Amino acid sequence: MRALVDIDLDIPKGEFFALLGPNGAGKTTLISILAGLARADAGTLKVMGHDVTADYRNARRSLGVVPQELVFDPFFTVRETLQFQSGYFGLGRNDDWVDEVMAKLDLTNRADFNMRALSGGMKRRVLVAQALVHKPPVIILDEPTAGVDVELRQGLWQFIRQLNGDGHTIVLTTHYLDEAEALCSRVGMLKQGKLVALDSTHNLLKGYSGARLRLRLAQGVLPPALAPLVTTAPTNGEYLLALHDYAQVESVLAEIRTSGLTVMFMELEQPDLEEVFVEIMRRD
Amino acid sequence: MRDSPRMAGFSTLFRKEITRFWKVSFQTVLAPVLTALLYLLIFSHVLEAHVQVYPGVRYTAFLVPGLAMMSLLQNSFANSSSSLIQSKITGNIIFVLLPPLSHFEFFAAYVLASVVRGVMVGFGVFAITALFVPVPVKDPLWVLSFALLGSALLGTLGIIAGIWAEKFDQLAAFQNFIIVPLTFLSGVFYSMHSLPPFWQEVSRFNPFFYMIDGFRYGFFGVSDVSPRLSFMIVGGCLLALSFATLSLLKRGYKLRH
């Protein structure tokens, strides 16, 4: 069985890109190959134009990876962890940037704490800091907010947005699709190792799911002609209709008027990335 | 002077490995010195009056270089192997796999850190036992040569064990069924010439015997085989193991999938 099949993906410099897919779709495998943690049987992968195998030194210098697992070295303090990580990348004296990264991630007052003494959220911050100590132009975040509280999540996204604004390319994998929708300008979706969708977030939202109309009638029941549009059984007299597009609103209302019914409440709902994702995964 | 980026990567990993064992020096340096001292006290108490291996050399004095070398070898092995297995099992090995470190830098940093720990323990054993029995140092160059070669060899073997083992008990098996028997049966407590002919022949296939015999030559100027032969055999083993280890690291065996 192949973990990844026929992936052809180009992420432009400075993009905030979401790589989505169900568990086992191949997201972490793809990231591992990019980061040199795994090797591809065939094909070419480049980071900032550097081949990850032939020119691995420059490829790895260009890449900062925040791993999915909450891993740490229990022998060292936060500062030592970051100084060592910086040194591995050839930056022997990098204390100013290490201090800056710690300050931005609110780690300064934990700098001399042993890693074991940190909470899960703080350890996650250190992982992010480790990925940034060598100032990589490309940052990969592999489910960085899994198990992270709301406050840290918001702080983290603010910082990552700032990095993206400064020109860093960000690749994000997450199961929180609302985060991907809010942050990423383009989305790629993997299923069973294949890239089944690749488009801007806007186009995906527009193209893969029509609007949904939530309405409540003043009296009576929905005309039978509209029954095929109903997605779920009515609750508290409210119907949820799936529309192909916004233009269909007019024909729905006309049908209700023709049947002598009156709309008491109506709301148009925007499709979200989660719906698009579910639809694509089901279809492909 | 600033390190070049390449040297900085290697020197950082080396420094990290030194810091790692030094932070738990009570366990990694002092404890093995104490263990060796206990061996010395017990064996010398029991055998001092009954055994004389080399003419004019007290058994207790004979024992000191063997114990120092045994401790040096075991701790060199323990350093690289335990660091790697812990990093693999806890997952933090990723922090040294993501940076642009070559397989040679990786190898050199782990081996050199093992050499440092091994030599520190070996020197510690020698220094503490010197308080109980004077031991001459006839040829310090041989002492140093075998200390460095032996610790490098076991540090290299530790890398192989550390990357091969997937669980702590696999590493413990490697240590208990290979390293410990080979060190105990290498002439730490006896001279090869005191063995029956069959076991003398068997001992010649044990590379640890040459490390300890050559090391001991540096102290007493007497050995079971020529120190030059021991040097060549130990050096040859180190070269062969280094080549094998570099090849494993280059392939990413059990490190990169």
C-alpha cells in the first residue's frame, strides 16, 4: 500500500496553506518526507528550491517543523532546549533571537524551568519556539493546537499570523477546520494518500456547497415540492433546506407563497469548510 | 572565533550530550566509580594473598587497570546507547533529525561524548583506587591510546545498540548478554595465561581482551600479548564498527522511515 500517490503540489512563498485530511490520509507522511524524517520511494520534493535529499542541508535550514506529538527532552530547561536547537542549525550564538521568540510565546518567565515542569500548553509553545529558532522561511505546523486551551490557541494564531505577515510560508495541518478556514488562503485535501482537492479557501467554499436556508412557517407544513431540499427532520417547526445556490431562495419562497403559507422566520447560512471537507471526502 | 555552521551543529550536539550525562553525574560518573571501588575492595581482600599474576605486581595493583578499563568501556557504551534509546522512546530524537546534521556529525558527536564520559569514569576509578594501592604508569601513551580507542569503540557499539533497540529491555539484553560478559571475560580479574589452553584460545576472539591487556601494558610494561598487536586489533575493530555505524546512520536505519 502506498502512503502517498501522485502528489503534485506547489505552495508559493508567503502562503498560509492548509493540508487537510482524515487520520491516515498521508498528511504527516508528506510532512515527514519534507522534513527528512522519512524518505519517498519516488518523486522530488523541494523546500525553497532545495531538494530534500540531494540538498538536505539547505532544505532543512529552510524548514521549521512543529511536530504533532508533545515531545521534549527532560534533561534540559526551556532556554537550553532552544539554545541547543539553534546550535544544531549552525547558529551558535543566537541568544537575542532565542529571547525574542520566548518573549513572543510568553515563555520568558519559564526560561529556566526544566521541560518536565511545564504544562502541556507550555510544552506546545516550546515546540513552536524550537521550530522558529533558526528563522526558517517555511514553517510546518502539524496539528499544533491539539489539546491546547483557547487562550493559548488564540495567542498562537496571532503569532503565526504575524509570522505569515512577515513573509513566512505557513503549512498547517489540523482537524479544527474552522481554524483552517479562518487562517489559510488555500487548502489541499488528502484522502488515502491522494490529493483530492486543491483550491483557494474561497473557491472551495463557493464551489462545493450551496447555501442552507433555515426557515419556520407561521402555520402548516412545508409544501411537498420542497421536501427533497430538506436536510434534516424539522425541529421546533424549523426546516433546514440545502440549496444549490442563492438564486434558489426565490423559487423556494415562491413555492411557499403559492401554497398559501407564510414564512415567520428565515435565515441563510453560509457553508463552512467542514461541510466542504465532508462532502469532498464522501464524494471522492 | 565563531564555529562554521557545520561545526556549530556538531559541537552543539556534542555539548548537549556532555551536558546530558553531566546533569546526572551522580548516576553516570560517581556511581560507576563507587562500584569499581567495591569490586577492588572485595576482590583484593579475598584474593590478594592467593594470587600473583605478574612477578612483583600485587594482585590489587593488577586489578586496578582492569577495573578502570572495564568501567570506562561499560560507561562509554551506556552513554551513547542510553541517550539514543531514551530519545527514540520519548520521541525527542526528532530534534536532532530535523536539523541539517550529517550522519558523520551525528556519529562523531555521540562517540566523542561517550569517550569523554568513559575517560572521566576510567580516570575516576584510577584516581580513587590509587588511594588504596599505588599503581605505576610505565607508558602513559599506551594508557591513553587504549583508553581512547576502547571508549570510542564502545561508544560506537552503543550507537548501534541505541538505534537498533526499540525498547529498554532490548538494550538491557544487548548490555547484559554481550557487553557485560565480554568485559568480564576479557581479563579484568585475571591474566589470560592463568586460563586452560582452550579458554586462552577463546579469549583471543574477544576484542575486549586486547583493550584491557593493552591498557594494562601501559601501567606495568607487561602484557599477555604484544601491545602493538592489541592496538592493531582494537583499531581495526573500531574502524570496522565505525564504517558499519556510519552506513546505518546514512541509511537512516530505524531513525528515518
